[in-house]
Amino acid sequence: MTAWFTRLRSHDFDSVAIATIAVVALLTELIILRLVTRTAIHIPGLGTFEAEFRLLSELGRIAFNAAVILVFALLIAMTIDAFIKMRWPLLVALLGFLVVAISAPFGWLPEALIDSVTIIVIVAAPLLGWLSGDGSLRRSIPSLLFSSAFAVAALPTVVGKAQPETTLPVSSMLNVAEALALAAAFSLILYVWGRPQRRSLIIAVIVGVVTAGMLAAQPATIEILMLWNLGLAGYFSPMVYGVAAAVCAYVAATSIRRGQPTVALGIAFVIAGGIGLHSTIQSASFLIGVLVLAYPDVIRRPLAPASEPKSSDAEIGVAVSV
Amino acid sequence: MTALTSTSPRTRRLIAIGLVLMLAIGFRIFDVTPAAAQSSILTSWSSTTDPGLDPNSAVWADTPATSVQLTAQNVTPPMSTGGIRAVNVRSVHYNNMLYVNLQWADTTPDMSTASVGTFADAVAMQFPSVAASSVPAICMGQADSAVNIWQWRADAQEGVSLMPDRGYVDLYQFTDDLYYPARAAGNIQSSTAAVQNLIAGGFGTLTPLNEQVIAGAGSHGALGWSVTLARPFTAPGENQPAFATGDMVDVAFAVWDGTNKDRNGQKSVSAFVRLEIAGNDFAAPPTVPASDAPFPWDTLALITIAVAVVGLVLAVFGRPSDWDGDDQPDQT
């Protein structure tokens, strides 16, 4: 056993590579299964293309299954990494989530318990990371806001399962969750605070204008797609969502250009997960997203033998100084 | 493993991705869902009393309600302004019969469509025709995944008895279908049943099923409508869900407000929630009826394979930190 622990402690994962492939699978599923096949039903005469439609649906479902495998592989890699680095709060949180999420398809545990653990882990993991000094305050703000949005949106579902007779102001809570999620999106700018980068700005403006324009032109369809995929009901003005999308795009593009793809991956995981309780895979994606945003090195490439681990503040410092 | 680690990192990664894809296809072929839904649950409790079709049965007063949020259907014309915000759903099963009671606030009963400008109140439940790992499009299903719809209409229940005072109906002495061509042709608008059993696979495909077996009745009170729908557990035909204790099926709801001129697609709709057919009375603590369901060996086998593949993926993407190879990837 000692030899096994020693061997495990000496292991290192290219979790950035796993995360990148997982994001590709998640976004493929999001685009094919949750966007294209569900909006294609509006195409007149779709029956003519039924074979193509079925094929596309199958590809989306296979991408979904692949995303599940890769997301859980990434969670296990992160758990082993937390063990190696002796990040005990993170280790406990990840183990807790893995146990309930993997057991969920079997129906061995009450759903209210699975949901409660999911919410607690998603809220506690970034909070404990900040409190234990593993993450900086600046990094923790977006994660904590995203986590709070998730918890507020998820609460009516879990209360409905645990206490069916309890009534909550569901609509108001969903609006609050939406406001928190938008605030979280705005706060992402903290990751790349500094001199603006022209190319990233151009990308951000395009994304923002397209998002606001689509919401203004086709509010009904886009709002329903947002609700399905992100858990956002479109309560606020299209301009607000346009700015939020622009900030996300700017931060993702800038972080990639600065050699910090983990921030972009974190944003992608959060978007693929969406706020509120939908499924264990979406919750897992959201959890990975907030953890990646909160902890600077929760996913990373294998360290070179001579390299020194970066501290969170050092990484932020690099980001600010670039 | 030695042979594997001796290959290039690119080859190893391609092998890992190939394994993941093969496993994903395996899950699909065997229709095993490696993830679990976490959306809201509506429980159908076991009842020792037959609630019947009376919407005001005492059984419903004692059954916990689930408030299902509704939003305006505004994906396709005619779009709704979303008059009804929520429907309270209660469900029990008795003697292998599923009963669902739906209550929503609507102070103005609309029970007639006798004139051009009047529209009736109605409510509907929508099930995926075939249980699958992902639900079909909420808007009437999709080409490869149909939905089974149970729709109760106030005007159908009331018939012509609530014709407006100035309405006039000619005496029509014929009663057989020969003189009612729409009824004979199966036109759903000519049905005299309060509840219709329908199927749809996308917009414009709504069709009555041959098996018109859904029973139902509605009643309007001071607070609004209370409607009960019921159907035996056994599927009456193809593309209709069967129910059993321990089952979990997806279901969505829609409500029409005649005062708001709701009709057709102009309605308030919910997202899919899950209906759990519980094996116990709500007074008893909820338990998983493990004895009623066979152990999911196929799921266990595939998850075991998945764990093995995950281990292989981690082995491929991981290495001892003191590994002195020449394929060290670039630092991030």
C-alpha cells in the first residue's frame, strides 16, 4: 500500500489535455443535441431530411456519452492531484461529488441527497480554496458568484424533492440566480485586468453584438435556448446579456493569448454546465468550471522535472503584467 | 502498458480518444445513460383509496403538490403572452391506474368555443413516446422522437350545453357517423371526448391515436380549475409510455387560458419534469423500490468498462513526475 501511495504521489497528469478534449465533446453535444436538433424542428419540410436528422441526433448522443466519460476522467485526475498536493478540503469535495454522481444512475442514493451534495460541493469548493489560501481573492470572486447563482437556481428543485409541501418564490429566486450569473460573467474581467488587447476586443465586440442582436431580434427563441442550455430565462435587457457574452469572449480570448488556456477552459465548462440542477454531467461540468476558475493549477500540464509550481498570486501577477 | 508508453504521445492520445469514442458508442448501442437527471421530480404516490375522476376528491387534498412553472410558448406562432404562471400537479396510483390532478389559477372559466372569438380553457400532459436517455424537443417532439399528449378541454367536456344565450342550434336528427363526416374521418376537432390521446413528432403533426383510453374530468371553482386525468399502467398501443412502480418517466405540461384567447400553440408550457411512480404512500418515507426493479447489471458492466477506460485515459495522459522522456509536452 505504501508503494502504491508513493507511486501515486509521483504521478502527474496532463489534465489540460483531458479538459480540452472534454470541452470539445461537451460543446459538440451542446451544439448538436441541445441547439441544432431542437431548433431544426422549426425547419419546414424537415421530414425530407429525416435520415440526416437522425444521424445528427445520434452524433450528438455519442458526443454526450463521450463528454460524460471525459468529464469524470478529469474529475478523477483532479481528485488524485488534490491528494498528491494534500489539498484536503478540495479532495473531500471532489470525492463527495464523485461518489454521489457515479452512484446516481443506479438510484442507490436519494435524489435529494445527491442534489444537496452537488450544491454544497459547488458552493464550498471555491470558498474553501480561497479560505485555505490555495486561491486568491481575485480568482475566487467569479467562482463564488457563479456558485451562488447555481445554488439559488438549484434550491427550488432540491427543496421540492426533499420537502414537496414547501413552497418557495421560484420565479424570484430564478431571477436572483440570473443576476448573480451575469455579475459573475462581468467579474471575469478580473482575470485579465490590464491593458486591453485589440484582437480580443474585436472578438468580444462581435460576440456581444451578435448576442444582443439575436436576443433583440428573436427574443422568444433565444430566450428558450438560453433557458435550456444555460438556465437563464432572459429576464434582463438584451444589452446586459450582450455585454456579459462579450466579457466572457474577451477574457477567454485574452487568456489564451496570454498562455493561460485554463481560464478559457473554465469559462467553457461553466457555460456547458449552466446554472441550476439539470443532470450530473452538467453539474460536473459546472463544478470543474468554478474550480478551474478558482484554483490556478487545479488542471495543468505535467510539470517539467526542474520546474517550480506557480503560486496563484504569481500567476495572476503574470496575467496582469502581460 | 510498456508497449503503450513506448509509442509517441500523439499516438497514445489518439488511442485514448478512440477508446473513449468506442465506449460512448457502446453506451449508445445498449442505451445506457452514464449520467443521471437532476431536474424536478413529481411523485405519483401509492394510494389505498380510489380517487376516481372527481377533481375534488379528498385524496387530492391529502396529496403533496408539485408546483410546475410555466412560461409562454413563444417559439413558434401563434405565440403566447404567458397568462398562466404555474400548475400544481398531484399524482397517485391505485390498482395499476395512474391518476394525475392538475390545478391552476384561472378565475374566468371558458367552456365554449361556439363562436368565432371564444376559446376554451384546456390542459395537457406530454410524455416522450419512448423512454430514452435524452428527452425530445419540448415543442411537440421531433422527427425521430415523438411525444404522446393527453389533452383535456373544457369545451369538449361541456359539449353544446353552454352555448351562449344567443346561440342557435338546428335540430339535426341524424346520430350515426355517416352524417358526421369529420367525426367519421377521425378529425380531432369533432371528438366528443373530454380528453384526447394524441401523438406528435414535430409541429403540424398532431394526430389522434386509435386508442382513446384517457379518462378525465374537470371542475371550476373560486380559485381556478381542477382537472383529473387517468390511464391504466399498461400501454394501450405503440408510442405510448407504459408505467410501473419504480419507473421514472419524463412529462411536461401545457395550459390554455380561453380568456387570453389561447388556442393551438398559444399556451403556457413547462419544461420536462420527471414523474416517479413511487411504491409507497406519501405518508411513508420515500424509498427506492429496489425489490421491484431488476438489478441494472448492464449499467454496472458498462460503468466498470468505463472505469477501466478512464484509468487507461489517465494512464495515457499521466506519467511519473520524474519521467525523463523526450516527449515532455510544453509547459502551459
